[in-house]
Amino acid sequence: MSLIRLSPHVVWMPPGPPDRPSLCAVTGERGTLMLDAGASDAHARLFLEGLGEMGIARPRTVALTHWHWDHVFGAAEIGAPVICSALTAGELQRLANDDWNDAALDARVESGEEIAFCADNLKLELPAPRHVRIQLPEMIFERLLTIELGGVTCRLQQVGGDHSADSVVISIDPDGVLFLGDCLYDDIYAPTRHYTTAKLFPLLDKLDQINQPQAEIIVEGHVPEVMDHAAFDSLIGRFRLIGGLANQHPGDEAAMIAACMTISHGELSEDDAELIHAFASAPRPKD
Ligand SMILES: [Zn+2]
């Protein structure tokens, strides 16, 4: 798959099956920074080949948005030092200590440490027998790191959220690109996938602060199109609206649906219904 040029300094490989996330390369006068490392050696190699075809220098460093397998398993194949947050570093150490054969994976799904969604996709990406190499980071930051690549600057900022507490977003200027990773997604490591306003609202506030001036191109981990700032604003607005309803009607899906339909003149989109369900599925304090 060839890469897509998003801006003067940024190229993108869109997400693909089975669960490969977006990867980007940011190239300045001093070299290339890769954003997320890919789901496997094969995924990483595909990205490196795409860079080669475009005449772009191989990554000098790799920055990770969070610890999930599909974003980090390709790092060893890139052959460049890894940069990540302290929270991500701790999780990578845990992954490095784990066994990744089918029996170990199945046992972790059984015990609830792993989820079937990840185990199933991992088996598709890396059929047995598999050899997983976890590349531990060389550079670890707390909350915020700025990387100057020469003519282009990347700001890495930890934002957290329901999906993963270690989530980091990367803003790239002057290109006006915001690389979100999976930060806006739901909590998948829970008995029921869900959102909470306790985690989502602080994340949205941080994104508002970070996204100044507003990025023109927003890249998500698993969405095959980039967003412009109008689409991003509308997504954030939807999260705030439905999150607000969740705060008014905690755990009451029917009441949230009724309130949402009143606001939107009797209509309920599939996206809104899904989001309402995800908020209604949040564990309640007394549960
Ligand atoms: Zn993730």
C-alpha cells in the first residue's frame, strides 16, 4: 500500500485489516520521526517500503501514542529508538514479560487480562507460531515532549481518556496536523465497552487546549479518512452533547435516547444511538 502525503512534512499510511492502525512519518531537515510503530514486522516493513518509494528518509526515531499491541509490535523491525511516555513505558515492560503463544493468549482472555477482540486480531496479524519482539523505549517523557525535526515541530502530549490512560496525541506544526492515535475511542478493556464523562470530558478539555491554532488535518488510529477541523469540531460537539445527557441520566439509556431525540427534532442517528449505549454501559459507582 502506498503512503498518502497529508502535508509538506507528513505522510500517512491509513489503517487496514485485520486491525492495523494509522501510521505517519514526519520528515524535517534533521530526519524522520515515525508516529506509532505498527502491528507487526510485516506492517512496519510495508511502511518502510512506502517511505522508500517516496524517497523519504527512514525513521530516526519512533514515537508511540499508547501501549496497545497493534501500535507497538512493529517497533523492533523499524530499527530506531522508541520514544514514549512513562505510562506507556511501564506497559511495554509488561508486554515484554508476557508470552504471546496461542495457549498463553487464550489463558489471558479466559482470566480477563486480555480481550477476545485483541487476541483474535493479533492471531490474524501474526499467525502461530509467532515470535513477538517488544522494543523497550530509549527516551521516556512525562506528559509533554517537543521534538524539533528542522522546519517542523512535533509536540507529544499525554491526554489520557477512556481508551487508554497513557494516550498521547501529537501535533505537527506548521503543517497543522493532529495525530490522535486511539485517544477518542471507548474503553475496550472492560466487561462492557464504554465511555465515562469522568475520563472523556477532561480529555476533550485537553484537546481544546492543545488544538490551538486548530489543526486542519486530524488523523485517527482506526478511521480510514482524515478529518478536517469542521468534522473534528462536530465529533467533539457530539461527545459533549451526549456526555452531558449521560451526566443528567446516569445509566438510563431510554431517558438519554428520549432527551437526544428532543434535541434533534425526533431523529436519532445510528452513531448517536451507539454513543448513548456506550455511555449507558459505563460501570456505575455503586456497581
Ligand atoms: Zn488502542
